[in-house]
Amino acid sequence: MKWLLRGLFAMEVAYFLIYGPHIFATKVDQNISPKGYYRLEYLKPGFPYLLSITKQIPMIVRLYDNRSGKLLGESDIVDMNGNGEIFWASTDDPNIQIGMDIVFPASPEPE
């Protein structure tokens, strides 16, 4: 029984360490697409983000449908230092790209 409790505790700690930065993230900024269809939210990872010392500006980016508020995607924790230029979806490239590290599949904004 003691080993089972220790195993459950270890699983809870692992879950907290993996998902904690996303659960406790705080919104710091947002961008809305030119036609208002998409919204990007930038979140600072919450405790316990143990690898933050390896990134100068650690950030999580979430993509929403701006009209309905539905979450369309969420990035891993990435370094946004010099890496934040936004390329909105177009007919030439049906993706929303933020810097070099984040790409969300999307469709061009409707007319």
C-alpha cells in the first residue's frame, strides 16, 4: 500500500511539473489579425517552469477564434527573444506563424 501511495504522489508531482506552467500561465499581451478573425494571446509560463533559465523570454502562445472565443491551438514554451514576428494566414500560406518556432495551421481570413 505504501508503494502505491508513493507512486500516486510521484505521478501527481510529474503532472504538476509538466502542466503547471500552462495551468498557471498569466496573459501578458495579445494581437488580433488584420480582419479580426484570429486572436493570439501571449502568456508567461507559471510556476513551476524549471527550464526558464535556458530561455530569455519564455512564452506560451494561444490561438483563438476571435469571434467565438474558441481555443484553436497552444504552443509549447518557446523563447520569444527576437522571435516574435507574426505572419498571418494567406492564400499563399494557410498557416499563422510567430517567429521561427510557432506555426498554427489555419485558413485565410474570410472576406
